[in-house]
Amino acid sequence: MNKLPELAVFGGLLYDAVQLPVFIIHPGRKIESEYANRGLKANPYFASIRDQLAGYAYALYAVEQPVHFTRSRLHYFFVNALDEDRLAGTLVVGPYLHETPRDSEAINKLHASNRKRLLDLYEAVPLVAPERARALSQMIYYAIRRKIVDPTVNLLADGVLLPEPVAKKQEPDAELSRSRRSGMLHTNLSHERVLLHYVRTGDRERIKTFVMESIIGEDELGVLAKRSRLRSEKNLMITGIALICRAAIEGGMHEEDAFTLSDFYIQQLEEKDTLQAVNTVIMEALFDFVDRVAEVRRGHYSPAVQDCLHDITNHLYGDITLDRLAERTNLSPNYLSSLFKKEVGMTISEHVQRERIEEAKRLLTLTDYPITDIAAWLNFNDQSYFIKVFKKWKGMTPKAYRQSERRQVQSHSEPSST
């Protein structure tokens, strides 16, 4: 089963047999066909699920097994269908739940209308025991790939999707990349900006989450070497490394170290002779740069302030109080407040406000969520206050910012008249 139409027919039969949601994903980042119950399709969150599933990094991982992953308590697995060595399409099963979610602090803090939508979504999603989901994914993998999966292998995404960097830190090649760095990606500008922001801040955890959502199909990237898919992929990844390198420098990494590391990974790319090997190198490069930026940034702050910054980043959608941060760091509120301002250059409340506005910018750029919902999720009391704070930090309203970003993306994607 190595053709997209065959995969679509199989997906329909599979849904009829097991009554689990099934999506067939085209390699160009679009949904070829979908099968789900009416209750799930009617839920307002279904459109977001569809968009996310269309954008995950299936093309990077032609792994020899089904892959299970979880997003927002919802479970999925996917199997890639290959036509020779090229991705023909991906079959995704999900969302499903292993058990009915109980009320939690995170759910209860949602805006009332969003909480109801989420609970309605959970009600429409089928329940599947972990053992049954694993067995079903192995059966589907065998039907598509005609291969038996090792029963002892780890099928979770964290075990296979994000290879850890393995390059030796002190073994860079000094050769300049020269003209290989001059190509420009015709990529989704919004996703690129968010990825590079996480590189600048050395945020490994957010990079791990984001990588699965930011892969761009070749039809969007453009083809830089028409005669060779491998050559085209190398050219695109070389450009990607150059962008990551610049972001790392902006994040505090020493220029010479960054360029040397960039040259090293570009040389590694040139030596690879398969698409999977090329993609492994780009993941190694990405996490190596992020880890180095994180190491540099850690050196700028005391352990207590590092803990505060980390806690604030991870709880932008929840309550962040000085008392809670003081308890986490075992310092008095007054001392922590003074220390934080001395090292970071602003008060804790100012930093929280700024980070929430940065998060709002990403939501405004990457999603169609209503501005009222974004304000509520990020704990602004009302929309007018959110607009006031946003304008204070960005010099324009959230609506104007969203329109400005979309105009830039459209103009970036328009073909040249030359």
C-alpha cells in the first residue's frame, strides 16, 4: 500500500471497522481525507485539531514502526506510507482518550465557554485502552508496510521523533559555507519566526514541542535543486542552519563559535546520502545550538532568577504570583523581587506581562483564535485591558498586529515579478 489513493480507501474502511477518527495526510501538508463522528466534527476545537494534524513532521520521520504521541491529553498514532524511499502519505488515527478526563486545575481555570467546548470535545472522543491502541497501530503498520513491529520497541514519540544531538562539541570543520548560505526559503514566515525565537531564548522544551508542528511541505518551500530531491533537501537545510546560527548569535552565543558550528553541520550535511540522514543532522544542529544558547543564558542569572524565569515561561496561562515564586526559590518576596529586577532589568510583573504579550503575538500570528479568547487564556481581566497592555509593549493593537503580520506573510509568499 504505497499510493495515496490506496491509503485513503484503507482509511475509510478502517474507520468503518473500528469507529476511531482517521486522517489521511498528503505529504504537502494538507488533509487528503478524514473520517470522524458528527459530534467530534461539530466541536469548535476540531478545526484546530485538523490544522495541527496537517502540520506535524511526518515527512521527517519515515520510521520503521508506528508512532504514538499525545497533545492536550488527546492521543494519536500515525503510520507513514512510502513509495520507494519517498513519503506517499500518512495515516493518522486519533484523537482518542485512554480514560475520561477528570476536572483539573488547568481545565477549571479556562474561560467558561472554552471549558464547555473542551469538555464537549472530550465527550465526543472515543475511549481506547493503551494496550488496544498499541495492538491496533501494529496491525495497521503491518497492513500498510508489510512488516512486523518488534513487540519490545518503544512506540512513543519522545523515543524516536526527536533525536538528541550527538555531534562532538570540539570537532567543527573550519571550511566556510560560501554561496550555500545565500538561498532563501519560501517558507511559512510566521512559523519560522517562532522557531527562531525559541532558538534565541534557548528554550529546548518548546523547541521539542514546536518541531512536530512546523514542518513545511516541499510545495511551500520551493525546490532549490530540481534534478535531485536529496540535493534540494540539503540546500534547504543549509539555509535553515544559517538562520538558526544567526538566531543563536542574537541569543548571546559568541559569533565565531556559532559560525564554526554552522560550518561543521553544513559539512556534515554534505556528506550524507539519504534524506533521513540529512534530517537527523538538522535536528542535531538545532538542539546543539539551542543547548549552547541556554548554557550562555544560564551564566547571566543566579539560580533563583533562573528558576523564576523557567516557572514564568511554563505558567503563562496560569496564575503567577510573587509569593508562589518566592516559595519556589526559598527566598523572601521582597528579596526575590529586588534580585530579579537587579539581574533582569525589570520587575517580575513587568516580565510576566511582556512574556504574555510575546505569547499573544505568537497566537495572533499562527492561529485564528478570537482576540477575546487569547486575552482570557493569558489571564488579562478583560479585552480592553489586554489591548491597552499590548499597545504599550508593541505600539499597536492586537488586531492591527495580526493584520500586519499576515500582510508580511502574503507579501513574502508572492512570486517575484522578475
